[in-house]
Amino acid sequence: MATKPPSLDLAPTNLRPSLGRNLTYGMLDSLGRAIVTGRYEQNPFPTEAQLAQAHGVSRSVTREAVKMLTAKGLLSARPRQGTVVQPASNWNLFDTDVLRWLLERKFSVDLLRQFNQLRVAIEPEAAALAARFGGPADLGKIDAGLARMVAAEQGQDEPLEADIAFHVAILTASKNPFYMQFHDVVTTALRTSIRFTNRIKGRTASIADHEAVRDAITARDADAARLAMRHLISDVLELIEQVEAEREAPATAPSS
């Protein structure tokens, strides 16, 4: 008589309804989130058969999801070792699924800082390129993004989506295919970054700072566009440093 496999930390049996209509992507999302949040740090990653049984899906669905996680750097399959979870240093942080899972786990100011450090290396140059190469339609989309932000200040649009539209329009206007493909990462991570800064500042993004970027791009002043965007993002980094300093500051001793 065959013995049962050892008990592992698996998701509840038969998750077919919760995986949604696309079982492969549903399983990808379930397993990816479990890996990133550390479910398998102290437990071996389940076998293909165990995963299929636990999630109530076919072996082919499980196999495809594992392949996709391997391509994202979260898993690796080795002879005689089976499928193992890779260290975080191997994860593809430019993959929007991986970034989303990271941002959905326990909030990390470090991750937020690192993301904005990347932004300050990319977006000012994208703004400078937009000033040089953006066409009339591109400038129109930047204007439209700013108009949405103004409308959001009056409660007529969603502030987060308006802010994202503005930044994505500038990446597109750069006409650089590498910067243009960065828009998925910006869209995903800005959702956390903007919520954080708006919550701390108690207000939405500075319209004046965004106008300065738009005006410089419209004037075809690449240097001014670069500086204006750098100022806009540096303000976020300064806010993060301020929050960290307040958290680390020792409590003031009560006066006697």
C-alpha cells in the first residue's frame, strides 16, 4: 500500500474557484505570492503532483505555472534536487508580477526607497528625451495627464490614476523603447509609492511641480525638464528619509 507524502505547507485543497477562469495564471499568482511572502522559507517546495492535488488542477496547469515562475527567477529545477525556491537576489524585479507581489506583502520603506532611487535614475532622462523628441500627440497626452491631476484635485478624477497617466505619458514621449517598456514597472510601483507619500503629506501630488515638468517639455528645454523631474522625485526620497528619521529618533525624556 502506497504511503502518503509528508505534510507540507500547501494552500487549501481544490482552489479551482478561487483561481479564476484562467487556471494557469491563477495558480501562478497564488504560488508567486506564497513564495514572495516566505511561505516556503522553512518548508520544501511541493512536488508537481502535490501542487496539482492541493489546488485541484491538472498536472499540465501546474507544470506551466512552475515554468513561468522559473522564468521570473523565483524557482529553479535541478536534477536530483527537484524544484527549489531561489533567493530574492535572483528574482526578476522588473517583472511586474514579482514587483506586485513584493509590494503586496508587508510594507517596506526600504523597497519604496529603492524604487524611487531607480526612478530618479530613469525618469529625469526620460523627461529630457521627451523635450527633445516628443511629438504633438505625445505632448497632448502629457497635458491630458496633468489635466486629469487638476481634475482630481477637484474630486473629478482619481488622483492615483491621474498621476500615473502623467508619468507614463512622459516615458512614452521619450521615444526610447527601453524607457517606454519601463512604464509597466512605473505603473505597478507608483500605486504604492503615491499612496505612501499622499498619506504622509496628507494631500495629493504637487500640481505645481508636475506643471514645471510639463512646461519644460513643452518648451523643448531638455535640461529644465531633467531638473524639474529630478526635483519632483527627490522630494519623495526626502520624505522617506524624514519618515525614517522620525521613527528612529529616541523618545524625548519627560521633564522632571
